[in-house]
Amino acid sequence: MLNLVLFGPPGAGKGTQAEFLIEKFGLLHVSTGDLLRSEIAANTELGQQAKAFMDKGELVTDEIVIGMIQSLLDSNKDAKGIIFDGFPRTVAQAEALDTLLNNASIPVKGMLSLEVEKEELVKRLLIRGESSGRSDDQDQSIIENRISVYHEKTSPLKDFYKAQDKLYEVEGMGSIEEIAARLCDVVATL
Ligand code: ADP
């Protein structure tokens, strides 16, 4: 199984590039952000709990997201591979993912980390906010908070995967096609 973690700060282009990679390599796309937004749209209890964090640009609790991933893995045992997008976002989540996948002998093959400058991130998110209707993309202070939460809690995961020799840093500035080609070159070596 080709299990990949697509990594990077909010606005790095993970969703866009995931679309391309799932098509090219026949993988399943798992975006915790999308899963949480579906829960909110369906007005489930989990969705209501998650919304309170997401509206502020804070992380949803590890317990909620790990539980979602666990049931998703249970119901997709035949997948050719999975692209994790927006997960893991904390060391506890990465450890839980390792346990789940290693127990099933299908470990993460690599973390593809999209590297993008902060000014570009804010610009991209505000543009996305104009069309996506996502309230967390429409307010500069929520965006800034998401980026600082990323630096504080999520970016340490690069060291987590580096220690396992699985970190691949990919330049995330440039055209969508250029970045996709860079990602493809890396995935081809895995
Ligand atoms: P972006 O990467 O642009 O911030 P996402 O759709 O990945 O967009 O995430 C939106 C929000 O959903 C995050 O700000 C956070 O509140 C919540 N979220 C998504 N994935 C996770 C996760 N793995 N752990 C905790 N919170 C998450």
C-alpha cells in the first residue's frame, strides 16, 4: 500500500495536489478537514464539537480526529494506498497513525512536505475564502492563528518523520503543474 502524508501549512496546496496524486496513483484521499466539514454540514454531535474549534482556527481534539481515521481505515482495508491530507497535525496523531498502520503492516511510505512562504499562504487563503465560503478563510486573524498553530503544534512532525527517514521537502511555490511534477518525481522513488 502506498500510504503518503501530504504535509504543509494551511494554504500550501495540499488539497489541490492531492486531487492530482489520487488520480495519477489511484489512491484514496483522506482529508480530515473535509471529513469534519461533512460532519458539520450533517449537524452531528461530532460536527458541533469540531465547529467550535475550527471557527477559531484552533485544532480539533486528537481524540475526535484519531477516532475518525480509525473508522475510515477499518472501512477501507482494500485501498491501493491512502493520501492523508491535513492529518496528522500533532505528534499524538502521528503516533496513533503509526500504531494503526504498523499494526496492519501498511506503514506510511513518505511525508511530502510542501514548502511555501507565509505571505503567499495568507494571499492564497484569502482568495480561496472569496469562493469557498469557508469562514476560516475569510478572516485574516483566524488565518494568522491557523498558521501559528501550524508552527507550534504541526511543523514538529517534520522531525518526527525525518527521524524515520521519510521526510521529503518539496518546493510549493510555482504553478500547480510544476509542483505536481515535483511531487510525482518523489513518489516515483518510494
Ligand atoms: P487548512 O489546511 O487550509 O487549514 P483543513 O481543511 O485541513 O484546512 O482544516 C480546517 C480546520 O479543520 C483546521 O483549522 C482544524 O480546526 C480542523 N482540522 C482538520 N484536520 C485536523 C486534524 N488532523 N487535527 C485537528 N484539527 C483538524
